[in-house]
Amino acid sequence: MQRYKILHRTYYNFSGAVTLGPHHLRLRPREDYDLHIESLSLKLTPPATLLWHRDVEGNSVATATFDVPANQLAVESEVIIQQYNEAPLDFLVADYAVAYPFTYQPDDRIMLLPYMAYPEQNTKDRLTEWMKNFWKPEETIQTYTLLQRLGTHINQTLSYRVREEPGVQTVGQTLEYGTGSCRDFALLFMEAARCLGLASRFVSGYLHAPPSATDYGATHAWAEVYLPGAGWKGFDPTGGTMAGTDHIAVAVARLPESVPPIEGSFVGPPGSTLHVGVWVTKCE
């Protein structure tokens, strides 16, 4: 078991006093058999009333409502977690799904259909052609090996680029540019997996990285694929690896735009600036 402290600070500075609408915060990691929350502190300035709920995906969402105008909104989340996912390859796939292709069981398929939706036809055709670079349909292959190849191919043939602008590139843009952020690579992996007939979803969270002068961890994104017998398993195409101890999931969704860490509105003078800092460190 490894303990991590996650400090996530967000500051919105407005050009004048504004009235803040409700804000939805997705900052609490997803608790599971392999991740336990030891403590959590969430501070907002100006003060807010918080109401927690779980959305349709089971993500924890805090809705903040404000009573006073403000020139700045500050959100500071500090979480200590216990991470038990130290052997991400320690799983068994159901016999019928070991070799690709396979068909999900009827009851599972009913639940998984939203995560299997093909992209629009032009994108599907482009992805099908692109995947021939690392796998030919006539090749006998294990399901896990195919997914591993997909992640490795993205990691080795595309260049990572930090993108400050909001949103996610389309699959076509990522392949055309040859570059992308972690969220762009996660969407590419997810859409490719769906073209293979596999259920896949988007994951946003945090990544613990070896400390450097400028990097003590970051928000991160990757994808999960549903493997019968093993459940939802994470694949990180940015690193070309499976999601493991250093990956801390906060929210999952069918669509990447559904799970921003913070979303909300304000009424007042136009213009604002955003500053975000994230630190993910190991605890003794």
C-alpha cells in the first residue's frame, strides 16, 4: 500500500465583483477496493454551501452555492489516499474474452452499449485504417495484447504536448498534428477501442510523477476498457502503460467533456484569469 497526498489549488481572478452561480467540483478520488480515502479537506473562498451527490457514473460531485459577490474564487482540495493498486497486471480475463475478437455476454452488453458507440463514419474509417499500422485483422491475438499494442503505438508515434487551451482535440486533429495532450491521447485510445467493438470510457484524475524542479504531479487523463472477468482496466496511452499505483482516478465518463474538475458560471464584468497548481506527493 502506498499513501499519497494530493493538493489541488485553483484560483479564478475576475475583473471586478461578480455573482457566482453554482459550481460543480469533481475533486474527490473514486473510492474502490484498491483506493481508500484517509482524509479530505475542501476549502472555498468566498465561503460556500456544499452539497455532495454521486452522478450517474458513480463519481462524487460537490455542488457549491455562494451568497456574496467576489473578485476571486479560490478552491483548495487536500486529500490523503491509500493506494493498493500495486500490481495492475494481476487480473484474469474470462476464458471467452482472452482471444480477440469476442462478444460481450447479453446482460453485460445492455449495460455497456453506451460505451461502445462508434464515432462518426469518417472517423471510424480513419481509425480502422490507422490501426493497421500495429495489427492486421487476420492476425490471431489476445485481447490484452491488442490493447497494449494500441497504447504503445500512441506513445511511440505521437508527441506529447502540454495544451493550456480547454477542450479535447478530435481524433482527426490528433492524428493530423501528430501531437496531443493526455486527454487527447485518452480520447484517441477510447475511440479506437470502440471501433474494435470494446467498451471504453474516459478517466480524469491525477498522476504521481518523480519530482523535478517544476513537476510534483499533475492532473491526468487516460482510458478504461471493460474486460470480462477483470472489469474496467485502465490504459494510459500517454505513458504507454497500464494505469497503476501512480494513477489516481477521480471521475469516469462516456464523453471526456462530461468530467471537468470544476465547472460553473458567474455574472458580472467580462474577463477572468485562471491559475491552477497540483502537487501529488508520497506520504511517509
